[in-house]
Amino acid sequence: MTAITVFYKGKSIRGFHAVGHTGFAESGEDIVCAAVSAITQTACLGLMEYLESKPEPEQKDGELRVLVPEGASRRDEERAELILGTMLKGLRSVEENYSDYLKIIKKEV
């Protein structure tokens, strides 16, 4: 199962940590893993492209962790909220259909 922890500060999404293989199918055949990877990687790329205060993603062994930098401008926080909020909508859609393979966890930071 893939677990994605979404980090919040109040009502604002501040980042996420994705870990684990969904286990839906063999590697290279797993449509759930592919969907989750595409959604989270796209969000990471969006943050890197559109935020002035660049996040520093941590990626290793099937894990991806990205946080909006502390002290980000109001503009960056608003952009991050749009990007990460869209990511979350996509992930929730996958979770609705494949809840045995994806779990989304909310965590206050």
C-alpha cells in the first residue's frame, strides 16, 4: 500500500510525503502506482516551477517528500495551495476507486 501524508498548517497544505508501493500489480504493470506517481511528481514539478522560494524535494527508494519552505511569500503560499490542492483532489479520486492500495493521511505541522 502507498501512504501519502499531507502536511497542513492550519487550513493550508504545506507539503506531502509519499511512501510505499501500491501492490496493485507487478512493477511496470501497476496502474495505481503509475497514477499516484504521475500526480505527485507533477505537483512537485509545479512547486519547483512556480514558487520563487524553491522547495527541496527529498526522493529516495520509492519515497518523495516535498515541503513549501518556511518563510515563503504569501504569493508562493497561494500558488502552493493551488498546486497541492489539485494534487490532493487527484489522489482522492484514485483513493476512492483503489482504497485497498492508497491511503491519504492528514497531519498538522
